Amino acid sequence: MNIIKRSGMEVTFDAIKIEDAVKKANASVQESDRLSNDQIKTVVDNVTALCCNMKHSPNVEEIQDMVEEEIMKQQTYKLASNYITYRYKRELVRKSNSTDEQILSLLECNNEEVLQENSNKNPVVNSVQRDYMAGEVSKDITRRFLLPADIVEAHEKGLIHFHDADYFAQHMHNCCLVNLEDMLQNGTIISETMIEKPRSFSTACNIATQAIAQIASSQYGGQSITLSHLAPFVQVSREKFRREVRQEFEAQEMEITDDLVANIAEMRVKREIRQGVQMIQYQVITLMTTNGQAPFVTVFMYLNEVPEGQTRDDLALIIKEMLLQRIQGVKNEQGVYITPAFPKLIYVLEENNISPDSKYWELTRLAAKCTAKRMVPDYISEKIIKKLKKGNCYPCMGCRSFLTVYEDEKGVPKFYGRFNQGVVTLNLVDVACSSGKDFDKFWQIMDERLTLCRRALMCRHERLKGTPSDVAPILWQNGALARLKKGETIDRLLYGGYSTISLGYAGLCECVRYMTGKSHTDPAATPFALEVMHHLNDACKKWEAETNIAFSLYGTPLESTTYKFSKCLQKRFGLIPDVTDKNYITNSYHVHVTEPINAFDKLSFEAQFQELSPGGAISYVEVPNMQNNLDAVLAIMQHIYDHIMYAELNTKSDYCQRCGYDGEIRIIEDEHHKLVWECPKCGNRDQNTMNVARRTCGYIGTQFWNQGRTQEIKERVMHL
């Protein structure tokens, strides 16, 4: 059994240290108030047993809480008081240099929590360490100076989660939809260098990748671009090639016809599309941003986003090439093709590609093949999103954060060039457990916590107010998000619905289970689940009316926080069956990962919750290897088109570098009761010599996960 030290380092449990601590406290009181040797042994044995029965590696604070309780059980209250006082004094000393300890543990690569904090960051790499070091300083400043004490306390207790505190000290926003069209058509400036309108498709792709890298280093969330902004440059290249071909023939005094010119030019166009798409794929994967990871970028593929005719056909060519190259994958260090994490791809299902007799059906079949092999693209139903978004179809920012509909001064809907200010998530499970199953108390606590969330969100908003455009010229001055003047603040972009700010929620499943004793899929419990969702939406609408800020409800994609929330719940409420007895809680509104349900029913059920998560939502179904069953993949895709706005299929895509095994790498429990990844062929457990890709939060992770998320992945049931 292992424990987590205060620095985050994981070490082997040692009962002697507990015994030594109790003996030191024992020596500090009079003999009449002391524990006997047998009583000390009882305390140590009981604490050891409690630790062994925990579902996760306990941390030092949890162990000290157990020691206090066991001393109290021995009715040696003076000793317990001295132990508590000593612990408090030590905590004051530790607080003076806790940031130093965290940073040192980062540099030595022995902070277990950080090692598995982000599944797409390698904490051994210098740039990642530098980002984490800056993050520790930012979190320290945020805790001590920038946030009210009650919000910090609520965050640390797991009542709420104040996302991305490691970036809060800077004036940075969360995620965005890049206005690539403005940057390409009107020119931009990157690193103080003027970039004019590109004269070819390949140049447009190159500029796009440079912009992606700059944007990723100027914000902390995901960004999305659409291929429709690149599509017009295919025709630019086509016309250029036609001129070149004609000139080449004329220079050789060879006979030439218009058809011959067109055919040769078209071959060159397709070659350039292949090279341009390859540039995007490889640049995104290999670029390293200032936060030590590849840019978190989503690529949107929507045929109806451009007019019917040549431009749409060109867009179809780009989409086809994007899918073909993703099916191939990228080579790992051994030269074997594997599944990359980014860019994330979204394919829109629409009337012209959803049935075998539609014009672009073969493109949809290719998308199905890509999903079966590489887990992307994900799918948006044009039919459903238009019902939910006032007739509009547009991408999310990053993995799931959706903007609300906004119209410019001409009454035209605008999405690209907009952003999200930040997220604060409410732990619904804690609201439920705190109520003791009293429904009146539940709603009272809910409103108290919502008030707390609103104040925390306003801290985010106020932190962005007054931000000069100069802090990120690529964003605010040079077209990615706006064309503000130097020295102008971004304030006007924070109001009136131009940007959103997100109230996140997590654990609806466990919340409903605790309050009703039933799964929220049970018809008897579903109404309560929907009532909770409506209540959260009503709060957002009320806040927006009062502030003119677009508050929006967001189904939070917990990654490391799922483990933090579960540990906090277990500490506060103990192990409650089917509620707090896991090392994770369920993301947003999702059906619990262990609950048997078929893919079609799951998507249909969750659709009603997506409608009530206007600020962001995505659903998934867990499926086996589908590469030899594309008809089933297509059936699910058609079901998505008819029933739900945004969904994805989760498959497995692994490779063991030791033995060459390319099936599913399994999760097993080792001798320390820790969940580890193991190759079923050769028994390899070294994470540095295996490639594992799993979707955890709407995007694919490839660097492994903490114990909570690992348990969640292990316990997922198949939906097909």
C-alpha cells in the first residue's frame, strides 16, 4: 500500500511513522493522560486497517485525521488536544514554504499528482516543468491574494472547482473559435511580422498552423478552426497552376488545350491539398506551445458552411484528405503508426452526406472508417444543433464548450472570433450528500452553492476586465478574436453575449442516486435529474439578466478533478454505495460507466440533457473494435443525426513497444493495490514503452491518468 506525501510524492506506507508520531504526542502530556503501549498499538492497527480499506492511496492529511479519531476513541482527550495543536503548528510552518516544496517535487519528477494531472503533458520535459512551476506560483498567488477565502476553502474542500487556477494570475481566457477567415483574407501579424493574404492553399495552411501555435500560447483552453476558411484558397491554387501549366507548355512550344491544362492543374491541386493537410496534421502534433504540450486544437468539417458548387467540392477534397491521413496515423519512435491525440476532428452529419443516395455519402463512410481505427472524428448533427441553436450550426471550442447564439450589429449570427471567459464547476454530489436526503435542504444548499459559484465566476470576469489588447496581439489586435487598437481594453467583448462564462456541473448521476435511490435513467428518477438541470439553467438566465454577461451551463469534462472530488466526498461523507465508493464521479450528465445500456438508448436518453447544457456537452458510446463492422458504425452515426446534437464513439488504440502487441492494453491492480497498465502479451508495465490512447473528456489522452480516472476507464461497460 502506498500513501501520498504533502509534496505529491507517492511512497510506501510505513506504520512505524504513525507509531512514532503518537509516541511523541504521548510524551507531551502527563502520565495520567497518556496511552498505554497496548492502546498505541490499537491506534496504529486501526489506522493501518482503515488505510488498507480505502479505494485510493491515502494522503498524509487523511491519515492524520484517522489518528485524531482513534486517539479520541481511547478517551485520552488531553493527548488528542496536544496532537491537534502540534499538527496545527506544523501546518503553519509548512504553509510558509508549501509552494517551494511543490516546485522542488516537480523538478525531481516525483510528484505523483502532477505526473498524472494532464494526460497530454509529459512532466519530465523541461517546458512542461516550467509551465507547472509557473502554475504553482500562480496558484499560490491566487489562493493568498486574488480569491476570497471562502471560495478558496470551497475549492479545496471539493464543493466547487475553480478551474485553471494555475493561469488565473495572468489576464487569460479559456477557449475560443478562431476567426481564421479574417486572418487569412485580411492579413495578420505573427511575431511582429506582417502576413499578407496567402496566394496558395499550402501557404494558407502554413499560416494557419503558425496562428494556432501563437493562440495556444496566449490562452489556456482549446481552440477550434474550420476547414471552410481554408477552402477558398484551393481555387487560388487551381488558378495559379492553370497559369503555370499554360506557361510551361507555351515555353516548350507544345500544343495545349483547355482540358489538358485543367487536368494537369487538377493533379497539382490534389497534391497541394495533400501537402497542406499533412502540414496541419504534423505541425499541430509536433508543435510545442509555451505550456509544454501540442496545441489543443479542434478541426471542424462542415460541408454546408460554404456555398454549393466548386468551393463545397474543394472543401470535400480537404475533408477527404484530412480523414485519409488521420486513418494512417503518425509514427511513434519505433516507426509504427499510432493514434495521435490532436488535432481533434469534428464531422457534421447533414442531409447531403447522411444516406447512401446523398452526394457526399462516401465521405461519411470514410469518416466511419476513421472513427473505427482512430477514435475521431466526433459527430455533430446539423439537424439537431439547428433546433437547439436557433437555426445555426457551428463548432464547439476545444472539446465541448459551445458559445451561445450572438448577432452582430447587422443582425447576422457571429461565432468565429468569440471566446469563453472561464469555468467554475459545482459538485452536485456534495450538494446531495450535504442535504442528508432532505429535498428542502437540498434546494437550499443548491442555491447557497450557486451563489458561491456566481461570485467565483465574477472573480474570473473581473480578472479579465481592463485587460489591454497588447497582452496577446494575435488574439485581440490581429484578427484571431478581434481587431482592437493598441492600448484598447477587451472590456466590450466581455458583455452582451459576445463571450460566454460557464457554470460547470459534475456528478448528476451520483446526485440523483443519493437523493432518490435510483439511477437517473430510471423513469421514476429522471424527472428529478431534469429538475436539477432546469434549476441550474434558471440560475444562469437570472445572472445574465442582472449582469449582461452570458452565463451558460456547461457539462464539465472532469479529468484529474474527478479524483479530487471523489477523495473530498469520501473524506466528508465516507463510503456511500453507488455514490462515493468510487475513486471518480461521473462527468456532467452522463450515464454511469458501469450501467448496462445499449448505444442507441444511451444517446437518446442523454440527448435531453444536452439540450439543457447550452454551454457545452458531448455524449459517447463505448464500443469494441469496429474496423470490420463499419455498417454498425454508420448505424450509430445515423442515430446521432436523428437524435442527439454531439456525440462520439470510444474505441481502443494501443501499442506495446516491447513486444509489438497492438491490441487493447489492460488495466490491472498491482501488489500495492494501485491500478497500472499492463500488456496482456508480454506483461510490460512501463508506461514509457507503451502507447495508449483513450478518450476521457471529449478529447483523446495519451500520457496516462490518475488513479480515479484510471478506475473509471477500467470499469467502463460496452454499449454495443
